[in-house]
Amino acid sequence: MSGICIVGIGNGGCKVVDRLAGAIGGPSLVAINTDARALSASRATTKIQIGANRTDGLGTGGDVDIGKRSAEDEGSVIKNLFSDVNLAMIVACLGGGTGSGSAPVVVKAAREAGATTLCLAMLPFKFEGNDQREQADHALAQLRGLAHVLIVVPNDRLSELVGDRSVAETFDGVNEVLASAVGGIFKLITQPGYLALDLANLEKALQETGGVGTLAYGEGTGPERVRKTVESLLVGPLVEGGRVIADARSLLVSIMGGPDLGLKDVGDVMKAVEAKARQDCHIVMGTAIDDALRDKLSVIIVASEEKPEASEEPEPPQIPEATHAVEKTGRGKKKGQTRPEQGQLGLGPADKGRFKGVDPTILDGEDLDIPTYLRRRLNVER
Amino acid sequence: MAIPPVVALEIGTSKVVALVGEMREDGHIVITGMGEHESTGVRKGEIVDLQNAALCVRSALGAAEETGKVTINQVHVAVSGGHIQALINSGEVPVIDPAGRISRDDVDAVMNVAEALNLPPDREMIHTLCQHFRVDNQEGVIDPEGLVGAKLALNMLLVHGVRARLHNVINVVKSVPLEVSDAAFGGWCSALAVLTPNQKRDGAIVVDLGGGTTDYVAYSDNVVAAAGVLGVGGDHVTNDIGLAFKIPTAQAERLKRESGSAVFDPATGSKQVVIPAEGGFQGRTVHLKALHTVVNARVDEILVMIRKRLDKESVLHHIGAGVVLTGGGARLHGVVRLAEKIFDLPCSVGKPINVSGLAVVTEGPEYATCSGLVQYGFQESDDGEAGSSILNKFLGFFKG
């Protein structure tokens, strides 16, 4: 179906789009980045390098202002992207310079071109530091006023989903989950099953809370797929152990399965969701059938949290030594015995090399012993 | 000989250096002896293994004794580490004289007030450096004695660190066994070694890119305007390279020195370097572009963090003379160009210009800290520059 385009902005956003390149056909996939090398490696159908004369093609180095100006420089090119587009799905990792700076510019351009804008904004990991966090919050506030639908994905919640792995693997895992979710929403809109769900429903479901939703994703395979899906979906870290679902004012549930998706499966999923949700929760549901999903079930929930602001609890002041102690004990024991502090990414020792075992250098909440290229998500040809 | 030689010791993360300095009659300092040993037992500028560190110190001092033809009994030590911080504290006192003439007593009184800061119990003062005096509303007074006013105020830059970590350095020296005459912040020592009087006046930043830490000091208007340490250094660059390409530390270090660059060189194209097999390592090739990406990211991050800090402290716009890079990291290819871009200021590699003698020392940015420490040692005995080390107090306790 024409009229839909998926745009990845910055290194994080572009990686999600890359993953989609092989997975779904149909929409035009666009990568927008300041980093020329990352862009040249991208599998997107359309690639737009922005800010070439501001950054020498090297990325913004975290500078939001450069990210913003870089996108503005290419304003007409970006706007042209959306000339025949009904729905623009825009994926950006907030926190970095390109994502935070140019996402609002791109969303605005899409909106001005007449497209409905659905923006997936990923928030940085806590270990990426307070600076990133501040930049992300700032960008988020801007996107809130711009995008028709804004879905917020805190990476910290995703990281628990992908488990206790090294930083590089965690980023990969997170990208994979996000790509599944974006692909899922795309399929939901373009390949309706029993119950079609269109963008108008999505918008309506999110309207009450100013168009901001939290994304939850779960999947399962095999005969037990319904139970597995529901488990990973409803109690997983993405929904903060179910709190997000329980607090949601409205839920949009999209269920995707293969041709073997039964009505009973749909009913079971919905029953489980309803049991978790508030009584007065407004639930909208849709299904999609995808031949590729035979024997598999995947469910996306977009939850509108009642107080999107309050859901991000203020963090206690960062005390490096203390945090480290908690992290250490958490890592040393067997998985599951001690949960790492909320938001702490379980880092494998391999990520710190010769600095494992020494006091970490933590500045503004950022662990500087982890290689910069990993934290900046640079592409390094190995 | 009127003034005994000063021995400066730096127990760095990558090397331990000892320098013997003698002051000629004209006041010029000559480096007459030197000893150096690869450092083990230090990470990020802090001692993690006392015994190994002491072995390295003994070996470096032994060589310094031999080349300098001296017997070393006591040393000045340089301290660094991410725990070291600086802050500005101001004090104000009423002028005693009814006529308002400021006396030496008033100056001493305001210095006492300005340096009286209650540090957390685990911290120790390293330096109290006078910035500018203010007489009533007159800012920027350098010497207030004899001026007239009702109130005398003073800003002081207080440099402090975690006591236990500072004492680790001193304990290593004591276990050698040697006496510690004094301790000084390594970053400041580097600035003393490489800056000209004009640079101090016009404003300059010295960034010492060490193995374990990056120390920085900003001078403006002849006073230290800001100082600090990042617990990130050349070791991190090496570690990043090792992790990125899965090569052992020794090879990563060599790769950094021989082929690393802080900026991208268009001439690199798609060139590769071969890292030969060695020991258990099977060898591999690395794309130069990828190597430079890894190095650039880390060095860029370090320099940007320092720029941000100095910007926050409103120091940057007082810098007229530019940025001077010292430490072993100053030898990294492209680092001057990167620093110029980041600070938007002229930038150069600093060599110890304020001493003469052994060429290896006066030509090497990596010897800036230790040469500066020699200067500091002579200033101390001379009580030249304001801002003597408070460490003396607890050193006295240890000597006891």
C-alpha cells in the first residue's frame, strides 16, 4: 500500500528502519542522519544526509542544536518526502543530537505536508546519563505538541526485556523489539484481520491523554503461545510489571497472528488484558493476519497513561559509589535473585575491559568506562 | 649550595617519573636527573596496588639518583584522580583600621575566611589558591595592601580530594621508604611547566591528557580560574580500541600510538592496518577509518566534557591565549586539530618551557606534570606563588 512511509532519524532510528528493511515490504523506508557512514551502511530505500556542512558527515557529537539546524537546512528535501504520504511513522531515539534535534523538525514537516504523523520516540537508557535524559525530555515536550500520535518507549524498560547482555547486544535487542512493534503497527493498519483498526481509532484512543502512549509488546510461539504472549506482555518490564496497564486510561490492543489465529485466542488475550486494566478503561482492539506469523502470536498494546508526566518518577540524586555497590551485588548473584536497581542496565564485564573491578567513572549518571562509540551508537566496521 | 635540589615524583597510570631539579643562582631551574618506570598498580590515576606501585617508584627513583648523582631522601609528589575537585569560595572581612587602610593583617584575615570551608569529613584540602581581592566595590584587585576601603573580600579556588586516596599516594612513598615534602595537584603542575607569563595573563587552558585521568586548569588574569579532573584518559582510548576490535591491551595500545588519530583523515580511504599475531592472539586487520571513529569518539567526549565544565563556570570567554595540551595524550595524532575545533581556540602541544636540562624532558609533553612539580617545589621553599599546599598539615602528622 502506498501512502505510508517509515522514517528513522539518527543512528538509533535508522537502525530500527534497517531491521524493517528485510522484514516488511510495502512502505518506503527512509533514513535521515548526520552520520554519513552510518547512512551509507543503511538498508533504507531513501537516505537523506543532513548537516553535511555542519558536521562533515560525522554526526553531531550529541549537540541538539546542530541536529536541529542540520534538519532545517534540508527542510525542502524532507518536506518533499511526505508529498504523497498519508501516514508518516517516524522513529527516533531521543537523547542524541540528531534524534533529539531533528525529530521535531521532521515531524513538523510531515504534518505540514498533510500526513498523519505517528512518532515513536525512544528514551535513552539511564546509563547514557543525565545530559541525554535532559535532551530527550526536551525533545519529547516538543514532539508532544507536534505529532498526531506519540508513542514513548523508555529504553530502560526494553532492556530488561532483552535480558542481561552486553551493551552492544542490548542495543541490538532493543532495536529488534522496536522494529517488531513498528512493523506490527504497519501491518495492523495495512493488513486488517477480523477487526480492522485504522489510524483514526489509534488517534481517538490516544486523544484523551494528549496523544501520548506507552508501547508494550509481547509475543509467543507454539501451542502455548497465548499464555506466553500474555505473560511477556502484561507483567513485563515494558509495562513496569503491569502498572502501566493497570493505570492506563485507554488501551489500544492489536493482535497479530497467522492464518491460524483463532477467535478464541483473541478472546483469551483480551480477557487477560481486561482483567489487568481499570474498570473504566477504554479498550480498543484490532487484529491483523500475516502469513508469516503462522504458529505465532504477537500483541502490541499502546497504553495511554493517565499522567504521562508523573509516570517518570523523579530519580534520586546520583551517588556513584552507592549505585555501583547495588549494581555489583545485583550482577554477582544469580539472575533473578536480586533485581538490579530500576533502570540499571546489567552490564557484562566485557563492556568495561580493563576497568572491570575498579570504581566506575560515573559523570552525570553516565558510566564513562563503557566505550564512547558504544554509548554514542556509532557504526564501527570490525 | 644554598638551595637543595628538589625531587619530583609522579606516580602516573602509565608511568612513574622522578625528576631531580636544581636551581641555579640566577633562579633558573635545571633538570639534572631523571628516572622512569612503567607503572603497575595504578588505575585512573589512583593507587590500586600499593606494593606494585612502590616497586615502580623504587626503580624510577633509583634511576633518578644515578643520573642526578644525588641521594634522595624526600620527594614532592603529584596527585590526581577523578575524586579531585575545585570550587570557588569567597570570604569578606571588615577592614580593621578606622581610616580604612588595608593592612597585612586584613589580608591574612580574609584569606583565613576564604579558605575556611567545611569539607565533607572524607575530604582533604590540596590547594587554596587566591584569585582576586575586592575592596568595597572595586573588583579584580591583585594586591590590596595599602588600599583604602571598608570591606575586603577575596575569592579562593579550593582544590580538594578524597583523603584516603591522597594518602594512598603518600603511603606508597613512605613504604619506599621516603619522606614526602609536599603534594600538589598534577594538572596545576603541568600548567606551571608549560604556560608563559603572557598566557597566564591573557587566559589559557591546560589540558593534561594522562593515561588514567585528564586534568585541566584554566588561567586567566594571572590566577587559576578553574581546575578539575576527569577520571578518563588514554587508557580508556586503548580499552575502547581493544573492545571494538577484540584485540589485547598491549596491541591496542600500540595500535593507538602508531595508527590512532583523533580526527578523520580523508587520505585514509579504506586503508587497513595489520596487527600481527602474538602470544595467544591470532592477529587481524583493522580498518583505519573504524579505528579513528573509536578514538575520535572518546577524545571528542573528553574534550567536550571539559569545554562544557569550563563553559558552566563562565571561564571560556576569558581565554584569550588558547588551549595547551600536555600529557602523553598530546602526542596522539590529530588531537590538536580536534581540540581547536571543540574549543574554537588556538591550540598547541605544551612542552616544559620553564625548565632546562635533559632534552628528553624539555621536549616531552608527558613530562610537563613532573617538571612543573619541580618548579612548585622551589616555589614552595621560596614561598613564591600564593597558594601553598594544605597537605603540609597532614604530611606533618605523618612524618611525626
